[in-house]
Amino acid sequence: VTSSRGDDILFTGSLRGRMRLPTAESFQVILFHCRLSICTQSILPNLTGINTFPGMRPDVSSPPSSSSATAGPPPKLCLVCSDEASGCHYGVLTCGSCKVFFKRAVEGQHNYLCAGRNDCIIDKIRRKNCPACRYRKCLQAGMNLEARKTKKKIKGIQQATTGVSQETSENPANKTIVPATLPQLTPTLVSLLEVIEPEVLYAGYDSSVPDSTWRIMTALNMLGGRQVIAAVKWAKAIPGFRNLHLDDQMTLLQYSWMFLMAFALGWRSYRQSSANMLCFAPDLIINEQRMALPCMYDQCKHMLYVSSELNRLQVSYEEYLCMKTLLLLSSVPKEGLKSQELFDEIRMTYIKELGKAIVKREGNSSQNWQRFYQLTKLLDSMHDVVENLLNYCFQTFLDKTMSIEFPEMLAEIITNQIPKYSSGNIKKLLFHQK
């Protein structure tokens, strides 16, 4: 698959009027709050070129001897429970307890469920209270069973009972974007994406008060602000993303936030209403009556298109997760990214992961390429959908007479985006030529 350069995006809205500059670096603060793993093992074993975090020195050392234990540096901490780390296990600096827990959780294929809100505190004392949140934290830290297996293969240590020959693993057919057979990885990238998928947020919309365009739009903006924060945390947990330069991470999130929100909205609407309504939140669903409000339908029809296409293609959850990740990687500056080569490798890895998800769904390899074509055409069409949504978003942001409120973070991102879109400084990464 070759990515072609699409046409420049032109913003047609007026830029007249004062644009307020951002008053806080909240977007960058959230990125910094998401801790980078200090272990140099890659959590993408099949992705060459990202075996270390760019710009970071290796920090995995042998245990100090007893003679220097008292004079040495403070012990390193487990990235899962903050207990004293015993070494780099499964690609991450962890303690022995979390190492054993992760191995058993993956190999036992346990379906852990949190009794709370999936935000339990995991520390040395409470790490056994909620295995679901502990497992989630292991994956978010970057633990990967394949990291150990890859290391063993490099040393030539292979067990005869695996039943998988080296010739099979090196078969060129396994390196195609849509493989003929589904490789078995434990855990797979798509399983990691499933674990880190954000929870559905509530809008806090009061349905007892009569609807108005202003009330609904303001509620959607406030909900969108919290969804952007969730998207930042989600992106930081995506395998490979935090290997990119920090400036590139910020750029990709600023360019893709509307893609992510519109696609996730389309998925919820497809699953919950068969694409008949827009399910922004459990307490804020836009039905036909609300779509009839002034200025609502023109924007709703673009979002309904996404859910209707997902419904028509009967997209699976695994396909959706891969497609959403690719939308995060769908637009770059015209001058490129600071870590462009690494970005290209990461993007190709998730294109291949989409191919694997298609194989899992279809089974029949003769139809795999046709489905890959359909799904990538949908990804390309998201650029037109988002362009229309952003034009309206920019218009309502600049037109102070509409009195539609924007949360601070969303206002900061939009202020940063408007000049880039108006100057055409954004390059679309398309799968197909128009």
C-alpha cells in the first residue's frame, strides 16, 4: 500500500476578528504527565527501528553488588505498582510480583473486570485488590510478552514444543499487509488497543430543560474538551506513539482530535442505534427532533455518514480499533515531522495490523483485499468529513455573537489549528488517489 499526497485543505471561513492567544500550556502539560517508560525494550517487537526511545539513554543496569548497595543510587521503582524493581521484565522495568502477575494474566487469558470505575489505585499494598486495573496498568506501561520471546530468539533459544518452525516465521507471506493466515501473537497489538480504549464519558446534559442549538452545542463542546483529554492519555498508551518526538506527539494530536471524536461517535452510533441517531454520550443522544433544530442538521449529516458506513460495512471491533489508530496518524505538517521515518514505520505497522484484523473477520483470503480497499476508502473519506466539521467549528469559535462556549483546552487547540488550516500547511495521508 502506498500513501498518496492528497490535496491541500483550504479553510473557507473568515479569519476576521480577534483571536485570543492560549493562556495556559495545558495541552503540553497533559503530555508530560503521561510518563515515558525508561526501559529501552520496544513494545512493538515486529516494528524495526524503534527498539529504543529516541533521545533517551538506556537505563537498564545490573543489580548493584552488596559492597556498593549503601553508596549507590536509590533503587529503581516498578512502573506498575511503584515497588522496588527487580529488572526489566517483558520490556518494562517492574518488580518480580508484577512480572509474575502479567505472565499469568496473559497466558491464562483471564477476562478481568473492575468492580469500580477502572481507576483503582495500584501500589505495593493495593496491587492485589483489582487485577483488572493492575493488568491495564501493565499494558499501559508497555509490558509485552513478545519482548521476552524476541530476546530469546536473538540468542537462539527456541523450544522444540512450540510447533512453529523458523521457516514459517520468516515466510514472506507473513510480511504482507493482508496476510493469508493470521499470525498468533500474545498479546497482539489489537488486544493492547482494546485494553487502552477510553471509557464512554457522560455529557451531564439536563434533558428536563427545553432543547436549543446553543445548549446542545455548548454541551457538546464541554464533552469534547474532556474527550480530548481522554484521547491524549489514550494516544500515550498506544504502542510506539510515545517513541516519537514530543513535538510530533503534540502535532499529531492537534491535527487528529476531530478525526478521533467523529470516528468514535460514528462507532457508538452504529453499535447503539444502527446509525439512526448520534450517540454522543449515554445522556446526550441526538435524535431526529434535535437534528431539526437550527444549524444542527448540516453538521449531523456528516457525522451520520460515518456511522452509516460503519453499519454498511459491518466493521468489527478489532477493525475499528486499528482504523481509529490510523486516523491519529492520518495528517502531518507539509514540512514533515521531526521523527518522520519512525512515524512512517509505526503507521505501516498499524496498516498491517488492520490487515490482520480483516483476516480474523473474513477468514477467506480471497475477499481480504476487497475489504481492505473498502475500509481504507472510508478512512480517506474521513478527511472530507472532518474538513466540514472543522470549518463549522472554527466559524462558531470566531463568531462571538453565537455565544457558544468552548473549554480552555479545546479553545487552545482550535486557536493553534486555524492558521495552519488557513495556510494549507497540513498534508493528508491518503490510501487512494482521488
